Amino acid sequence: MKSSTTRIPLFLVVPLMMLLIVGCPNDSTSPLRNSEDASDGDHHQPGDDDNGGEGDNGPGYYPKTVHFPGAGTGGAGHPLEPGIGPQTASLCSGSTKGVDADKIIVEPVGDVDINVECFYADGEQIPAAGIERLLETVNDVTRIHVRLTFDPRFVDNTYGVNAIGWGDTSAADKKDKKDKKDKKNKKKKGGHTFGNLVGSDHAEFLFTDKKGQPVLRFKLDYISEDAKTGGNHPSGYGSAGVSDGDGKWILGDESAILGWATSLDRNLNGCGFGQYTEDSPATDANYTPNPATPEWDYRVVYELWVDAAAFGPAGFGDVSIEWVHASPSKVGENTLIVTQGDCPNDDAGEGEGEGEGEGEGEGEGEGEGEGENDDDCNPKYEDCDTDIWDHPI
């Protein structure tokens, strides 16, 4: 791990602080955020009356999440909590209401109760995606709760005239005066449409047991017309799961899937925003919540629950992805090969050590600043001087 002492001119400190604050409104700018920092929307933490006490969840239960901007105000950006089951897939966001905390046992995934892993495209220091895993027993049924979130620089839930980062959308606001009868010209959109998300978007998951043997492999559909979902969603669209739409079952016992959800399915149906099937709610480059649709999640998120019994005596080992896919994506390539690595840490850059400052005088001392810290950058990268939380869209 590389560490260094850096001189930062005082006149740069305030602008840098303002950049970090403005860069991601309503949330911490770090891609990895503690649940203690969460403040958006009605959210129940361990210990709340309807979520139960921390003691029953086991010691060392400190949930974290891969934090990308755009989660809205409904609590969708908070870490996974014990007790959020597949029955919540049709809601705006997960809820533990009505769950008896005495019936919840959180089991370790690896070395921690909630294991958060990030996935990086080649040469990138900002994760392309992150997976949260929660292994829990609720009412004597052991299950794995998984949530995959894509970086909105790759793909997001903005489309139509309100697409962000998808190229020029001005054509969608203008009528072609030379050919007013040409509906195709009048309906011209920017670089991302609702139909793009319906057309081919999916995520492929690989589940292994503790021996590293593949047990389950499948593609989870993002959003499809109800003709393919077998349901009757208020919006007419929903996720078709693992066997229809862009979903596909590849390996293992399909009955192990207890439920699934996607952020766009939740937006349109659970949150009641089913009218947004042509243009997404307007926002800005920071994904500031729209007052008319504050709970809208602008991130692309896949979520599912899996029966742990599918892994037999060996037990559940891991879940991963080998690529991120969106057609189209913002980066020019629809599929990026990714490799698994540690997520950026909230405590990056903070630690005890000697620091120097430059401005109206110079000084040294111990305290918060840049110093030795084994968690101050992703160990995948030798050069950790780049601020991995500077996250332009």
C-alpha cells in the first residue's frame, strides 16, 4: 500500500470541499457509506420497534452499501437490513415492518455479516458495480439476499427528453417545422429511451458454494412488458425474472429463487410512477430528486432472494458477476468485463500521522489528514493519489 505526505495549498481546500459537497446532494460522496450516515427517507435501522434489536442480529453487524448517486429519498440507497424479504419486492423500497427481530439470525458471509464487494472494469478506480450479500435465517428459513447496483456513469434510469449523460436530447423538445406530419421526427429522443431498457437489459449472476463449485447461474431480466412477466403491473411493465423477457436460466435448480426486484420495476409500480414510460422524471447531473417523484431511483439495481438450501451441505459461498451489461451504455461499449475487488472505504484519507499544510503559514501535527492508513484506497491499484470519490457523471 502506498502512502505519502502531500502539501495542499490552503486556497484549494475550500473549493475542494465545495466540490465534494455539491458532487452528490443529500448523501455522502463516498461510494461506500455506513448506514449511520443515511438520512434520506423513512428508513428503519436495527433497533427500531419494527426492525428489532441489534443483539439478535449478532455481534459486529455493521451494514454498508456501495453508494452511487441517484437513490432518491425513499431509502433505496441504504444498506440491506435483516428481515427484508421477497414479499417486499413489489414495494417502493425494502421494508422490515412487521418482522419479528427475535426470528432473525444474521450469518457471516466471509469475515463479516454483510459482505460488500465491488467490480471494476480494466484500469478503473471507481467501481462499475457493487454487490451486497446478506445471509440470514428468518422464521427458520435461511436465505441469501443479494443486491447489485450499477454505476450510473455506465447506465441509469434516465431516458427520453430527460436523459442525463446520454448525448444531446434537444431534438426531443423541438418539432420539425419542415415536416410536422412526420411523427418519427416529432418523437425523436436523445441517446437513451425507455424502450432501450425494455429491449435487452439484464444482469447475469453466478452463485458458488463454499468449495467454489458453481451451483446457480442465470440472467435476471430488468424490465419487460406484462405479456412476458405473467403479471398485471399497474404500469404494464415489470421484471420478468429469470425465465422470460431478457431473463434466462442457465444452471441449477430454478426453484431456489424466492423472489426478485429491480429498481425500475419498483419505480414504476411500487412507488406509483407508472406514467413515466416515455420520459423519466427530470433531474440534473447530480441526480437531485425531483419534487414530483422524490423516491425515484435513478440507479439501475437488481435484487433477489435465494434459498440457501440449494447449496447443500457445503453451504453458500459467494455470488459474483463477470461483466456489466446495458444496451446501450453511456461509455460506448454495451458489455464491460469486470473483476472483483475491495470497495473504497469511508475512512479513506483519515488517520493518525504527520501531516503538513501550506497556506498562511505551515504547520505539522497529528490529527485527521493524509497519513498512513491501510484502507485509504483500493488495493487493486498501486497509484492511490487519485481521489476515487470524485465521481463526475
